[in-house]
Amino acid sequence: MNDTQKKDWNPQKLSVIIPCFNEVENIEDVISAVEAVDVGIPKEIIVIDDGSQDGTVKVLKEIHEERGSGDDLLTIHYSMLNFGKGTAIRIGLKYITGDIVIIQDADMEYDPNDYPKIINPIIRGEKDVVYGSRFLGKSRPKGMKSANWMFNKIISALTRFLYPGRKLTDEATCYKAFRSDVILNMELKCERFEFCPEVTAKVLKGPYSFMEVPISYEGRSVEEGKKIGWRDAVEAIWTLVKYRFKK
């Protein structure tokens, strides 16, 4: 962002996209936590249910009915089939009306109380993109399994190798915040968890100002609902490499 853009920059709203699949135990708490946090500007919450089959849809419809049709804070989109996180985020981007957008997983691993320190550099016009890093200031986040910790270290090291000069400690973090015009101008192709490496590659290859800030995190197990697997790890590596050399 140049000096002229900074003078004209006056963000009025934060858009929170929540891709959701089979989170019946968490979705209501996540929405409430996002709604409660004060970020200094109004918010809109966009939940994209990605074909849930565990009762999540019922909970979302109950929330919507309680709020009434006049509520402009919460928008819910229901997909008939499970397409993947990347597809859900791309659908969510079609609904946003805010100047800044942040991604929020539909579980309780990440704390929305971290929003202010993530989006404040964007609000102030200092950065175009900010990632919340689980690794700044700590060796291993609470609850993160050894295999997940190792993969996160590998994928972040690969990112730094492929995009020299760009410091990054947490490529796979959920908490990615953008000026809305930045992410809307990206032609995203992702369908599943390759959203993270695709958008990271396009941010780091682009002219965008970028930084990380430390965040809190408490991981959960597969038994508790964690969905990412080894196939997604392979896809993430391939996606980073592919977009590094793709024109």
C-alpha cells in the first residue's frame, strides 16, 4: 500500500468467513465468540456449511430462526455436498461486504480474541495481509501432535526456501487476514485444504505488504474432529511448488 492509498484507506467493516463441516459441538460457541470480540469496526459473519451430516445444519437453522430475517450480522450458506474448505472459502468470498476479511475455523482451536492484533496493522494501513502465527514466541503450540508440528515446520521452511526474503513461520495457520480487495483479486482454484498454500504463494509472489503476529492456539485430535490428513500434506507441498513457478 503506497502513501496515497493509506490516506484514502478508511475500513468500515470486518468480514469473518467460517467454513464449516460437521461441527455440531462447536459452531454455536464459535459464532458467539466471533460476535463478542470487539475489533473497533463493525463485523459481518459468513458461515459456509459444507454439507454437514452431524446436526450442524439443524443448529445453524435454529440460530438463524432465533435471530430473524432482519439480522444483517450473520449470513449462512448451505451446500448440499461436502466440497472442501477451499471451496467453502471461495463461496464465502462471494458474500463479503467488508473492507477486511479473516478466516475462522469452525472449531475452538483458535481464539477470536486475537482478531484485534491481527487486523490492526491492516486497519492502520500498514499491511495488506497479516497471518496469525502459532509459532512466534513458542516452540510447540498446546495440543499440537508431533506429526502435525513436524509438518508445519517443514511446510514453513519450504515456503521460506521457495520465496526467499519473505519471513514466514506458520504457512498453515487458519488466521489469515487480508484487505478484501487483495484476496478478491486472486483467482483462487483451491477446493480443500490447499487454500493455505495457494493463497500464501500468491501473497508472497505478489506486491503485497505482509507480516505475522503471535496468536494463541489449542490443538485438537482426530478423535475430537480434526480433519486434515497426510494426503492434504502432500497436496500442500505440491501447491506451494506449483504456484511458485506458475505464471
